[in-house]
Amino acid sequence: MTSVARAIRHALLTGDKTAKVFAARKVAREWRLGRLDFVFDCAMPDRPEWPETLELRLPRDMPRRGKGGSERGRIALWHALAHIEFVAIDLALDMAGRFGESMGQAFVSDFLSVAADEAMHFALIERILGSLDSHYGALPAHDGLWSAAQDTAHDVAARLAIVPMVLEARGLDVTPATLERVRAQGDEKGAKILKRILDDEIRHVAFGAKHFREICARRGENPPKSWRNLVKTHFSGGLKPPFNDSARSAAGLSRDFYAGIA
């Protein structure tokens, strides 16, 4: 029987966008069906494989997207969202593969299910790009999301604090406004996709908050205080309101975590 670590590593090193979607969903399905051993016999790569045609830039070098409703503006919006979801596939895979041995089988199950969700999100957005005569890779994308993974590769608490509890939680804040803007442009199908993504992201943030609290309990640390310290150390972007307090609360991220450092 194949080890879960080798199956995850294979998915991470799959660069073709469509093949990565299938690889992520396959490893999640095979794990759920008990066809992968809880064995960690290989290391995770420093960074995953992505499409060769994808042009990566520093976040500061990315062109401003604007808020217009032109076709070019719509393509830029959906391309940016596609990139977030594509990288999120690998962030979830790496979480399970890098930290699963020490965190346990429930942790692996949670984050492989996240990887499958993100793969589905990406596939849905890629279809929208296709309807606009575009595709993922047609525009440049920034490399800031994976930088967060590299900066926290040494500590699962830091990874949980930054990726699900900052980066994905920020999606809870901004997605509702994006959804309404898409709906105002007459794109009800796109709005429904964003609503599904928002609902799934609440669950993803909840996984992060749950496992972060478990780590703090084992270490004898106060979760909000520990989280704030890790954010100050590993996240330079700053947390800016407005916050979607109801969605954050539903995900187990109460205001005592983030209000003091916003």
C-alpha cells in the first residue's frame, strides 16, 4: 500500500493545472477510503510544481486590478481568484504532508479534505475564465502565498496561525463584497460559486483554529496570545479591517484573537 506522504508528494510535484486538480482529489479520496498508509517515508518538496507558463511576480510588482466591470477587469479578477485557489491546493497538501506525522490522522483527514475543496474551487473558476476566452496562466500572478508557507515550514503552529487563520480568514472578509460586485455585473453563476467558496472557507478556517487550539493546549499556551505573537513574527502585511466578524466567529476565530493587533 502506498504511503500517504508519497501520494501527497506526488500531487505537490504535479505541475499541470488539470492534473494537479485530479491528483489532489485522488489523494483525498484514497485516504478517505483507507487505501493509503499513515506512513511518512519521504520529505515534502521546498516548493510545489506549477504550470511552466505561469509568470510569477513579487506582490509589489503586480499591476493594479481595479474594480471596473469591463471584460478585461473581469478576467483579471477571476484570474487572481484562480491563483489563490490553485496555490491553496498545495498549501493544504503541504500542511498534511509536512506536519501530519506529528499531528495525527484527523489532522491529515482535515487538510486533505481542504485540498480537495480547493481543487474543486479552482476547477469552477477555471471554467469561468474559459467562458471569458481566457485561462489560468494568461496573466501574471504573485508568489506571496507560497512565501508564507516557506516562512512557516519549521513550525506547525506558525503555519496554522498564518495560512488558515490569517490568509484564509482574510478571504472571509473580502469575499462577500466581491460576491456582491459580481452579482451586480449580472453574473449570478459566478456569485453562486463565490458563495460556495465562502461557505467552504469557513470550515477551512475552523480546521486551522481547532488544531491551533489543540497545539496550544499541549504546550500550555494561551491561544489568542500565542496567535498574536506568531502573527507579529511571521506576517508583515498587517491585519486591516473591516472584518467579517460573524463568519470568523463561525470558524472559531473570535475577536479576542485579532482585535488587539488590527
